[in-house]
Amino acid sequence: MKKVLIATDKPFAKAAVDGVRNIIEKAGHELVLLEKYTTHQELVDAAAKADAMIIRSDKANKEVIDNSNTLKIIVRAGAGFDNIDLEACTAKGIVAMNTPGQNSNAVAELVMGMLVYLARNGFDGSAGTELKGKKLGLHAFGYIGKIVARIAQGFGMEVYAYSPSLSKNTERGKEFGVIGVKTPEELYDKCDIVSLHMPANADTKGSINYDLMSRLPENGIVINTARKEVINEEDMVKIMNERPKFKFATDIQPSNHNEMLEKFGNRYLASAKKCGAQTSEANINAGLAAANQIVGFFKSGDETFRVNK
């Protein structure tokens, strides 16, 4: 029998926990809960007694990993996994996984909600713009990007997409009804609006900078439901100062949130707390997927969604 820990500062919905418990216990393992903990030490101590751990945005850092001699697998219930120290996992022989695709629809719907809000000037009663006929660029084209493309096409938008893999064969975009481009610069040159969907890594951090954003039109829009770190915040302020019609929405409050709010009013929108995956459906889907992946790992060594080497 393995001990599976759910460690969530921001807990799963009860239905998700019940579903995870059913999967884990049916497989003959024990489920342990650590919810709404107040110190990182609580996470360190709980992880030290577990064979497997499911987390959300919780920090599975080097301290957590190095203090456990029992952990064999950590699953991030969601797509992003930058809250797991992958090098530390590899050094300790721990498998790290994510659950790609489980939150995708929730995030995609948020993108379109933010876009409508900005296009209609925060619903302040003034004349906004329609999305029909506008050119939407998807900067990265994974699970979320593909759903955003489908929804945007329903609005009558023309959709472009860039990703490193798509740039090698732009014709693949036709499979999804989008126009593939070879470079980020080409994407921003062609589009009115860009939605960001890339991970935060050495190549992407700060990459959404003045040079790139200035390729958008004067009334361009940037939507960020990816990671805070991909935006060059000083450059965002610069371009919004220079262009009175430029708009920005983000699901991750920037470090200069108060400055942005004061200066740009309803041209700027930031969710109070990252909420891209905060739907009942996504909450349940990601939790159940994490549980099934842990059961599969212990049963047959399945490492399908492993993200570390």
C-alpha cells in the first residue's frame, strides 16, 4: 500500500477530492490530505511521509524533495510545472508529471472572456469594437491554443498561430483552421490581438518585450493566461503610455499591478487571483487525471506524462 498525499494550499473541490479518493483507495492505496496549510514546513513534513504527491500551485521545491526519502512521484494537477524543482526530482529519482489538457477549456474560455471585456471597454457604456473580422495570434499552440482557436473562429475571427514546432511546418496549421507563421515577429506583424500560451523558461522569460509588442497596431491587445515572467513589465508600461488605445489583460497580476491600474484604467485587466483553471470541471478533471496517473505509475511504471529526465 502506497501513501498518496494531496497537498493543496488552494484545495480541490470536494467532488474532486472524493473522486481522487475513490481512485486511490480502489487501487489499494491510502489517501492523505493537507489542505489550506499556512507554512511551507507543513508541506515539507507531510511530503516526507508520502510515496506520491498531488499538488496544484504548491511549491515542490528542493527543500520538499530533499527532505523525503519515500517520494517516488509528484503530479502537478494542471499543465504548468514550473512550481516543481525538476532537477531536484531527477537527482532523487522522483518522477515529476503534469496533467496536460485537463484545464485547457477553462483557460481558453477565460481568454475569450477577457478579450470581450477589453474590446467593450470594460462595459463602461462607451462604443467598443467587435471581434468579428479581427486577426487573433496565438503565441504557442498547445492544448489551450487549439481550443482558443476554435472558439475565436466562432466569433468570426481570423486566427494565426506560432509555435516552435509549427514554425517548421506551417502547413500543419490548416488541420486546425489556423494560419501558421514561422516567427513570433511575423505573428505580431499580422495580428490585431495576441494571446500568450507559452511556459516560463530561459527562452521565454521577458520575451514579450517592446520590440515585439510594437509590431501590433496602435490599438493592439495582449492577453496573458500563461506565466507572469514572460512579460517584460517595464516594456508593457512603455507601450501603453505611448499608445492610448493599447490594451492588456492578464490572469497573473504583474509586480507593477497598482501602477498599471492607476495609469491605464479599463485598458488594463488583471484577475484578483490566478483563475484560469478555476472552474468546477477543470478542478475535477485535473485531480482525477493526477490520481489515475499515480495509480498507473505504481501499477505498471507508466510515465507517459513525465516532465523531468
